[in-house]
Amino acid sequence: MTPAATLLQSGRSYMAHSLALVESDEIGEGTRIWAFAHVMKNSRIGRSCNIGEHCYIEQGATLGNNVTVKNGVNVWMGVTIEDNVFLGPNCVLTNDPNPRAYIKKSADSLVGTLIRNNATIGANATIVCGVTIGRYAFIGAGAVVIRSVRDFALVVGSPARQIGWMCVCARRIPMTTARDVLSCPHCQRDYRPAENGLVPVSLQADVSISSTTEGSTTVP
């Protein structure tokens, strides 16, 4: 197979396999795009991303920095992926809640989806459009998410339900009735419950929490 090629576009350096189709000029430095992927014009991809084989990034889709998109994932118009998100193999994202082949919709009638910093979407999970996946949330393999997921929540099943919390260290924190502090049994990081999930007791719990900023999906 032909070796991958290094491309220069709009002053940015990234890698694209010779069998990938790359039409966007907004791709950050250090990003890798593998064979049979299609990145459309007017999509935006940040730095140090990894776009696997047979992926499709539609116009109007936005990916932040250090995003992993495993094989067979389609990221549609109106989907916003923030920094450090993991999209597992063949997970499904959507942008139309009630599609019909005979009804043609304009771009502004589609429904957006937001996946926040550091979240993980498991293999074959489905994310119905119009929801927000919280920071560090973890969507189990094969889950069907029909409503927004809180920060650090661990959800599984169809429809997806919360069964616990997920630590920065990617280990499970059991559900508890504690109202003050929850502690990860694996790395001893502490969290407190909040309206939208968990909040680290100390910003030093993980360097990426304090270094990640709003609007970080802008391509440098």
C-alpha cells in the first residue's frame, strides 16, 4: 500500500494517507487522517487528532484538539466535539430527530449535538441529536443516549441510564447517596456532587481540567 503522505495546507502541517480524501483547509498541526477517510470542506479539525479508516467528517462538523475518532465513525454537520474526546469504533452520531427520505431539510433545521471535553463514547453507542455529553462522561459500548449526560457520569443500556461515575483516571466510582465528597477508590481523587454531575474538589486533580478552556475547539 502507498505510504502516507505529509501535507501542508494553509500553513499547517498534518498527515493524510494517500487513500484519504481531504477537502478541508482547517486542520490542525499533528493531526493524522488514515485510509478511506473523507474530510469535507468547511469542517474543522484541531491539533493532534487521529481520524481512523472509513471515517466521514461532514461540512459544518467541528472537532477540537487531541480527538480520537476510531474506524467507521461519521461526524455530521452540527456536531461539536471538544478537546480530548474519544469516539469508539462505529459509534453513531445524528443530526436529524425525525428524518424522512422524501423530506429534504435545510442545514439550519438540523439539530446539534455537543460532546464536551474529555468524554468517551464507547464502541457502537448511538447518540441521538440534541443532547450534550458532559465533561469526562463515559458512554458504555452499545448504549443509546436519548437525553443529556452529566459530567463524569457513566451510562449504559438502551435507553442509556446512569450506573455510576467515571473518574479522570478512567476507573469507575460507584453510585452513592453521599452529599459531600466522593472519592475514587483507585486513585483517591475527590469530587463533590453538583447540579450537572461531579466537580473535582481541587483543580489540581487533573492538569487537563485547569488547562482546558471554553471555545477550545477553535483550530489554531
